[in-house]
Amino acid sequence: MVKAVVAGASGGIGQPLSLLLKLCPLVDELALYDVVNTPGVAADLSHISSNAKTTGYLPKDEGAKSAFKNADIIIIPAGIPRKPGMTRDDLFNINAGIVKGLIEVAAEVAPKAFILVISNPVNSTVPISAEVLKAKGVFNPQRLFGVTTLDIVRAETFVAEIAGKSNPQELTVPVIGGHSGETIVPLFSKVSPSVTIPDDKYDALVNRVQFGGDEVVKAKDGLGSATLSMAYAGYRFAEKLLKAAKGAKGLVEPSFIYLDGVPGGKEIKEKTGCDFFSVPVELGPNGAEKAVNILTDLTDKEKKLLDACITGLKGNIEKGITFANKPA
Ligand code: NAI
């Protein structure tokens, strides 16, 4: 029996993500938590004639605890999204506290769950989550994931456009580092099957992968950031993880992880000097079974991107750790 939880389930990401999970044959129980509207969202989804039993919870009567209790997978898109002109780091002041509170509940009632953090800034909310879990004595780095899949999904789409491929999903496009602006590092030299990016298009393509989210924020004109593509991306990661947990082999997807506790991660930590980093991760029954060291044989352009990423990312990680450890 698999129990999945969405925290922030009534939001722009939360609703379509919950719909996809409701349709997923791997999910037996779907618990929706939010500070508003979950009874309605859950009632609506519960009429779909699929397997998962769907229930909604609000904060009253310790609803978060009831929702999270004994969950196998908790996906967190709770918090505020960007408006035009905002960076993901501008969301820190509000979202850091929201994520911290939700992880405290998870640590207490579902210490073994896979936790997938979508709330931005991911570069800081994942370190916050790790610190909270450590403080509660239940941190398992193989089970905590910052969801960076949307960067990969965008990269697949944009590379396919330039390379003239009709099906973007046939491409594997590694995107590593963090999940904001210059910390997002696409490795076009490692696309499989390989593609040629013309020199005069390279910089614009990198920029589009790094700042593609801004296109959506601008087009939505004050109504938020990516929600539907993010729901797809979050679901894609969750589905792979659930399949891998059930024994499916060969499933790899980049994710922002704590390097030290995942096999293969130490080498990447030594190379980057970062405790957290997004790299392709082999998924399996324990979650992150192996961090794949893809940082070898980079092109000069990719090395430059990596240097810029590391500088920004270290500050974002430190900010999260400091927040999590400051006295209440
Ligand atoms: P939204 O505002 O539409 O939805 C957020 C939901 O969180 C709302 O329903 C709100 O009531 C709920 N919420 C607020 N505080 C809560 C709490 N303490 N407990 C439970 N729920 C709570 O925002 P949207 O567009 O769904 O975005 C959510 C987050 O995802 C934002 O932080 C956004 O920046 C991030 N995001 C991350 C991406 C990624 O690639 N990792 C991509 C796009 C967005």
C-alpha cells in the first residue's frame, strides 16, 4: 500500500499534481493538505474512478499530522510563487518557515517517507529540510529530494527545438547544480543521443534553460509561476521514484540531494565544495541509490557555468542552514 501526500494541494501546482497522483495506479491512498480548500479539492478528485482513496485535511484538529501520518511519499509545493521581477530567493522569507513547519510534522509522523521539496527557493528549502530532519534524528539523505525536474523538462524541450528532434522525450539532457538562475547548469555536451548546438545559439539556449521560468512568470502577468509544467515535472519524478521503490531498474533523474549520505556523492562534494547539489541520481528501493558523477570531461564553457553555479549555490545553502538553526 502506498500513501502519497501533497502539502500545498490546493495551489496552482498542488491541484494538477494531485490529479496526476490520483490517476497513478501506484498510489493507494492520497492525502491532500493545505491551509485552505482541501475538502473541496479532495471531494472533487474522489469522484474519479481510479484506485487511490483521496482525503483532504486543513490545519484544524492537527490536520497536518493526520495527513502525513505513515506516508510513503510527501510532496511539498506549499508556499508563495514568484511575481514578475522577483527572484526565487525573494520567496525565502515566507517559504522557509512554511517548509520548516511541514518537515517538522513529517519528521514526527512519517520519518521514513520520501520527501520531495518543490517550494522555492529549492537551493535553500532543501538544506532547511535536511537540518530539521537531522535535529529530529531522522535524516536519511537517500530519501530527501529537491525537485529540479522542471529544468530538465525545459532543457529537453528547448534542445529538441534547436536540434530538430520531433520527440523531446527521446533526449536525455543532464541539468545539474541548483534550481535558480545561474545555479542551473545544462550540460549539452552530455546529451544522449548526442546533439550539436550551433555556437551562435549556445548562450541563448543556456540562458533559456536558466531563466525559462521567467517566461512563464511574465506571461502570467502577476498570477504566479509555472504550475502545469511543474505538476508534470513533479509527477514525473514521483512516479519514477515509486516505480524504483517497487524494484524497477535503470531509473535515473537529476535531483538536488545532500551529497554526503548518497553513494557516489562524496566525490561530487569534493569537486564542487557544495554539500547539496543536483546530479543525475539512480533511483531504487532505498531512494537515491547512487549520485552519478557527471562532472568529468566538461567543455570549457560548461566549466565556466559550473564555477558561477558553485559561487551562488554555496550562499543559498548557507542561508538555509543558518535559518534552520536560528533559535526560535
Ligand atoms: P500557489 O500559491 O498557487 O499554491 C501554494 C499553496 O500552498 C496554496 O494553496 C497555499 O494555501 C498553500 N500553503 C501556504 N502555506 C501553507 C502551509 N503552511 N501548509 C500547507 N499549504 C500551504 O503557488 P504555486 O504556483 O503552486 O507554487 C508553489 C511553490 O512551488 C512556490 O514556492 C513556487 O516558487 C514553487 N515552484 C517550484 C518549482 C520547481 O521547479 N521546484 C517550479 C515552480 C514553482
